[in-house]
Amino acid sequence: MKSAFGRFLLRRLGLSLLTLWLVSVVVFLGAQVLPGDPGRAILGPLADARAVAALNAELGADRPPVEVYVSWVGNMLEGDMGQSYSYRAPVAPFVGDALVKSLKLVAVIFVIVVPLGIGGGVLAALNAGRPLDRIISVASLSLTVIPEFVSAIALILVFAVILRWLPLSATWPDGAGPLVQIEHLILPALPLVIVLFGYIARMARAGTIEALSSDYTRTAILKGLPWRTVLTRHVLRNALVPTIAVVAAQTGYALGGLVVVETLFRYQGIGNLVLGAAKAKDFAMLQAGILTIGAFFIVATFVADCLTVMLNPRLRAELAR
């Protein structure tokens, strides 16, 4: 069993590395096809063409694309993300600081949405076919299709402008403690909570219904175990296995979907950093930011697949064959 799981990990790790390499190629090519060049972006549209050409040569932007890509990947593997054209400083500290801020926002999102999603899904499953189940199912399905910018604007109007319960900006004052930071992050978290609630609730509902109709649940009921014990030890324990994997997979999605939210709430996270780099044609910052998001998504997917196999006895048995 252990050797089979080890082979699975190696195959999945190899696939993740291959995917990361493909992401790096797409990111590099995407930056290359953007209009403009680094020299022109730094010196401005009125700069002399000879000065622009000289600066491009100094930056190495006039080299063949393959050579530039190999050099870029080699530097990334060494931890060097390059120099920002806009800030005239190394890219890595900006990306690291922005990633930490985005991870704080993602943490607040999942602290809110995971209990709500699992609770809603389990409640719907326990009332399958009844009005409460239909309400939760329809609501969760409808919420997943609402764009983040639509729900964000509505939430700003209600909670920040009309009721004034929450701060409008996600940027907290210098030296603010954890509680103040969380207060500033609740409102930006809600648009993605709305989207992710539907996915988690539907998966929790499906897993709970499957567990309720399983043989081990029927056996526990026939043994005369209290319904609360059956629910906690047999139903929820098995129903939440696929839900946990979905939560891990949605972590990468949440980080990648922060561009709109961070822009609306003026939050200096990784999404806002990438958007600003694209506008300024800061290619080094843009490539490093997008590759960081891609790498995080790949890691989250890898963890989700491993958790699915570790927590699902049937999948472990199939690997052992």
C-alpha cells in the first residue's frame, strides 16, 4: 500500500512539475506578445528611439526569446525574479509581500466559507427533497454565477456606505493588530465567499446523501445507535472526504481570482500587483506574479489530490491493485 501511494505521489509530482513548466512557457510568451517594450515603458512614449534601443540592450530585452526564456527560468530557480522596471528594485520582495497579504485574505475567505458551505450542504442533504433542500440548492447554484465585481459593489453599498458596519478599504493602518486586519478583510472576502459557498455546499450535500444511503450507515442504524452518533461518526466522517479535497483545490482558485476584489478594495495583494505590472508593462514583475499564482494553484491541486487518496479507502485500494 505504501509503495503504491509512493508511486502515485511521484507520478503526481512529475505531472505538477510538467504543468509548472508549461505555465512558465505560457507566462513568458504572454509577456512577449504584449505591446511595447521595457525600454519604451521606462523612458516614456516621447523618448528618443536610440535611447530606447540602448536601454533595451542594457536590459537584455533585445536578445532572442529562447535565450531570454532560458536565462529567466535559470534565475527563477536560483530565487532571482529579476529587476522591476517601474520600481528599479528587485521583484522578489514585492511579490513576497503581496503574496503574504493575499494569503491573509484567502485565509479569512475560507474561515468564513468552509463552515457555511459544509453546514449548508449537510443541512440540505438531511432535508433532501424538502423545501429547505431546494432553497439551499437553488441559492448555492445561483451564487456561483454572480461575478465578483457585481457582488462586491453591492456589498460595498450595503455594508460600507449605507450601514457603515465594515471599512470600505482593505488596507489597514500601520501597526494594526490581527483583529483590526481581519475587520478590514471581511468585506473584500465576502464576494469570493459567495462564489465558493455554492461549490462547497453542493459537494457536501452530495457526499452526505451518498453516506446516508450507504451500507455502513444502515448497519449503524440497525444496531440501534443514536442518530447523533450515526451522523457524526459514520455519515459526516465519510461525507466530508470529497469536500476536504474540493476546499484544497478551491484555495488555488481563490488566490487566482483576487484581481477584481483587490482592485475594488485597493488591497495591495498579488492580484493587484499583477494588474499594475500589466498596465505599466513591467514585464519582470508581471511574469513573476503570474508564475507565483500558477505555482500556488498547482501546489494546491497537488495537495487536494493527495488528500483525496489518503482519505478515501476505495481509492487507496485501487492504487494497491
